Amino acid sequence: MPQGLVKEYDPGKGIGIIETDQREEIPVHRSALEDSASQGLYAGDLVEFRIGKNRFGKRTALEVRRVGWEHGEGDEDDEPREWTF
């Protein structure tokens, strides 16, 4: 399964962009989020996903699962900054 980083995600609209390791930008919709990401995504989340097509025939991320997050400056405790469970 490919992995990528969430570049942006709008929880109000339920849409966002995942950037793959090859620097390709893949759109994601909240309907594609699985258990670990069901509450939404945040910029910097590391996700696994499958690439498929949406109802308009465009490439999109499917079966999206959160597997981690990108560590930034000041993340000494290795805790995600915005996750709430």
C-alpha cells in the first residue's frame, strides 16, 4: 500500500490532499477514511491508502488509514499535536 503525508484537510468540507512519496498530490474525501482516521485528518499525518477512481473518473485516495505523523520542531514528546480520541 502506498504511503503519503496529508498536505491539507478541511474537516468542514471533508476533503483534503495527500502528497505521495513521489510528490504526487492525491485528493481524499472523508468517505474514504477508515477506523484510525474516521474522525478526520490533520496536516502532517502519515497515511496508508489505495489509489482508485472517484465517481467522476478522477484518481483519488481510498481506504485511508492513519499510521503516524510527521515530526516537527518542538515535538520532543513524540505526541501528535492535534489528535483527540
